[in-house]
Amino acid sequence: MKVNGMPTRTIRPATDGLAVDVIDQTALPYRYRWLRLASVEDAAQAIRSMQVRGAPLIGVTAAYGVALAMMRQADDAALLAAVETLAATRPTAVNLRWALARVQTCLTPLPASARAEAAWREAARIADEDVDQCRRISQHALPLLRSCSGANGRLEIMTHCNAGWLATVDYGTALAPVYAAFDEGLAVHVWVSETRPRNQGLLTAWELAQHGVPHTVIADNAAGALLAGGGIDAVIVGADRIAANGDVANKIGTYLKALAARAAGVPFFVAAPRSTIDFCCPDGAAIPIEERAADELRLVHGCDAAGVASQLRQLPLAEAVANPGFDVTPAGLITALISERGSCPASREGLRALYPEERDE
């Protein structure tokens, strides 16, 4: 994708070969800046603080985090410590543990002297595969979205959180087919939920604006009324974990949109790569739900009158707050799951048909 007209990925090795650079997503949409990660601790903090966010990008960042650790020390104890440090950052997004397991499997048989170079290669391979998978997701999802467009050929899409290229290395998951539809000349318009309390929807609006895609930001609570009003053709979201039975964990508020879409008769699609599917997790009840810091809800972030990024306290420090980061949408509310291999019903049988090699897990 492009930022200010320049082709851009969300993560890239630094030119000196000693670090990786990532877009600092906590600065968006008010400021576009890059952040240098020079150690495994930097990578862990970037994931934990949501300077990088989105399940696929979290996994890639973790892979590079192991590579950074191996540059410092590469014995078995250091490898295990790096994996454990990164795995503890975010419990819900399964891509994190998937990427860490893959890098650890790659490095364990190697002598310590070969691990740093191999870790860099494997992290780069995971990043490139993510780009390719997202591109293929767009190819499989575009016909489904096109079939939902109204008689006038216009396509009104609703999404939630950020499942665009900022949440991956490039292209995105749920937004990849939206960009493809726009690029082929389809009249597409996106309804973007703000996604409180972290306001990831503002990132969606920012990247849609960079690409020139028409869109409108809405308050989260407006989604039901818009769906009931008959003006939305389809809802498409990403995922942080898909259980073996097709249940989906995604950013808090996704479940409410799925319920409203079902009541309104609007298709509800979930787009995600293989690394987001957890065949070892039987159903949504087994997915760990991250409880985020209470101050995410107590504080509101934005710009002051001078255009300077600032924060405002909307709740007293002592106010009790519940802040689950994700909810689970039951498979029965999902029209189809879309991956790099195609689309399928949100069911155990549907997922096994796309990934028959997982049958014995």
C-alpha cells in the first residue's frame, strides 16, 4: 500500500541491519512516524503497548524480535527467554505464538553461531508470506463482496477495528478486498466504526484516506441502526483467533455487529490467514480474552486546540472499569470465513475442507 504516495510496508529491517523499523500506530492518525526496535525488549514493548497491532503484524514483529535477541546471545537459554518474553505480551492473537513456534523450530537444531542469521531469514520469510496470503485473501473475498452490491452496482461495506494493511505487513485481511474492489473501479464506500476504547477505526479511516477510498466514520453504537436501515450490503472484519469450530475472537464490539447483521439479513464475513486459525482450540469458549488496562477507558486521546496530541481524563482514577479487549462471535452468525485458500462455512467441516492436512490435530 502507499503512504503519501510511496509504497510502504508496516515493518522493515533497518538499513544498518541492527534493528527493525515499524510504523508507530499509537501516533496515528495525528502523526505518521517510524519507531526503531533494536532489542527483544523493544519488540515486546511495541506489541504490548499496541505500537504494532493486528494479529498478523504482531506475529511478524515477534519473529523479528527473536532475531534481535539472537544477535545479542543465541544459546538455548536465550532463545527460550526471548520466546517466553514475546509470548507473554498478548494472549488472544494466536498468530503471535504461531510465529514464535515456527522460528523456535527453525532455530533449535542449529548451532548458536548460525541462529542470528537464520532468524532474520525466517522472520523475513514469514513477512513475505503474510503479504502473499493477504493478496490471495483479497482475490477470494472480492467475488463475495461483488455479489453483495446493490442493483446500482454500489457496494456499501461496514467494518470494525482495523483489519487493513496496518494490521498486517501489507494489503490487509478484511480491507484487502475493499482495496481490490476500489482499484478495479467498483463504487465502494466503507462505514468505519470508531472501535472504542483504543479507536482502531481511526487507523482504518487514515489508511482508507491514503488510498482514496470513500468512507464514513461512525460511533460504535450507530452500527445497529445503520444495518437495520437497509443501507449496508455486507460486513467484513478480521480476526485475532479462529477456533476449530469456526468461532471467531476479534476486537470487542464485533459480536454486536454480527448480531445486528443477522437480524438485518446482512452477510457477515471474516477474513484471516492460516496463522489466525487455531485447530488446537476447540471453540470460542476456550479462547483467552485479554483484559486491557483500565486507563484505556478512563482516558481519551486526541489533539488539543493547537493540534498537539494530548489526553483527557473522562473517569476518575478510582472508577471501576472492565476493559475486555476482544469478544467471541459464534460460528452460527458468520456467513463465511475467507482465507488465502478460499472461503468456507464457519464450521469444523468447512475449515477442514480448506486445510485437510490439519485433520489429525
